[in-house]
Amino acid sequence: MIPNADVLHDYRRVTAGIRFLEARRAMSNGPQSLRDYRRIEAVIRFLESKAGEQPSLQEAARAVGLSEFHLQRLFRRWAGVSPKRFLQFLTVQHAKRALRDGLSVLAAAYEAGLSGPGRLHDLFVAVEAVTPGEYKALGTGLEVRYGLAPSPFGECLVAMTERGICGLEFVADGGRASAVEGLRRAWPGARLEEDAPAARAVAGRIFGPAAAGRERLTLFLKGTNFQLKVWQALLRIPAGAATSYGALAEAIDQPDAARAVGGAVGRNPIAYLIPCHRVLRESGKFGDYRWGAERKQAMLGWEAVRAAG
């Protein structure tokens, strides 16, 4: 028996609805939901704007439209600490301590031949650069798979090739199409293929539990020699520490290139894994961030909490 057009239409509408609900459920599971992160970002924005006044939990909750109980529960689920405790990790004093720690770590790592304190991270993240010919070809003949995935810091676009992860960026509200177009501009000669399950799997490995026991990740990078040196230097900075543009320039033996280092940091194609969010101003101020100042603060505070145990 062949079903009529109305039955087929109803069936397709129902199955489409089921797929939509499953997708919504997958995106909203646990502390990585986009909705939760938006609230966290709003709280961070409020706390940062009122840092000198030490706002109460009641004031923070009122500012984001939540009860004190729900704000406290949301924040503990996401960060592991109370909003007040998290605020302490966003102070200039804490940032300066992180800078001091990060400067010594970076110096030690380079004196040890690019290993030392960064060695554990080396075991988890490897870097492969495009050849000069591949750089010139702009990805011609390359297949780039990509997809959207949840993270503790909002939705992100993950891009992969057979040789490694070639892109990771956070998506602003309504910016999915813009993120994909940016990927297309970065690899204009490549063939792009959407692969959401693979992107979610990679995001799970990046933002999941501690690196111990995880499969090694390879980054496939396209940049100038100078940019590659800066990005590799960033990989030496452990979570919970930070560095400055000047110190980063000194670490790559180009102490007068702090401004150029800033440009390379801003062009980092793989957010979070190449931790450009760990670069602060000499004063301890957080500074700007390609994917939003609040997101940078969220990352630094989230990492600081975990580094502090």
C-alpha cells in the first residue's frame, strides 16, 4: 500500500519535529548549554562593572533575572564556585599573580628547549603547519569538515582536516552563517563539508575532563613563520597562568615585536586550544578579545578555579 501525500506530509513533519527536539535536548544538556552560558556571561558583565562595589548575590541575581538560589546553583554547576569567589579570580591582583607565574613558566619552558613546564601540554596537543606550497594553494584539494558544537563558553564552530583541527571559533548570537563564511575565506580553495557529529566529538575531547588519558589532538595551522612561532609560544602557557605581549615577544627572541605579537595573537585560528585568552596587558587588565571580553574573563576565571583546586 502506497501512503498518500497527506500521510507523507504528516510523517515528515513529525519526524522533523522529533529531530528538532533531539537537537535542542543535545544542545541544552548539562553546564555546557548555550542558555546557561549566556546567563553566566551576563553575570560576569555585571560583576565586572560593579567590581569596586563588591555587589551582593542578591544584586547580581536581580541584574540577570534569577533568584539567588538559582544563580548560586547555576554558577556552581558551571564554575564550581560561588559568584563571589569567581569575582576574586577576575580582580587585577589575581591577574598580576597569574602574569608573574606565567612569565616565569614561559621563560623556563624556552630555556629548556621548548619543553619544560609545557611538556604535559605537548603530549596532548601537537602542531603541524602547512607547507609553503600548501599556503600558496589556499587549501586547494583539501577537504575541511566542520560543524557547530556546544562548549562551556557558548556555541563554537569546529573545523577539521585529515591532518588535524584547522579552526575553532566561538559563535556570536545569530552568527552561524558568518562563522561558516569566515571558514570559507580562510580556506578558499578547500571543499567544505558539514559534519556536525564529528565536530561535537572533537569539542567533547577539547572541553571534556583533564587531558590525562585523552587521545592526542593535532592542530593543522596555516600562517606565516612569525605567526606560527607566536602560536607555539602560547601553547607553553599552562591553564591558570598568563603572559603579556611583551613577554611573549621576548620568549620568541623578538623583544621589539610586541605590537606584531599582538597581531598574531588576534589572528589565532584555533580558540581556547591555542590559548590567546591567556595574554593580558602588563597592568593586569584583561584587554580585548576576538570572541568577546566577557568570554575571555569567563575562560580565565574558569581555568583559575580549576588550577586552584
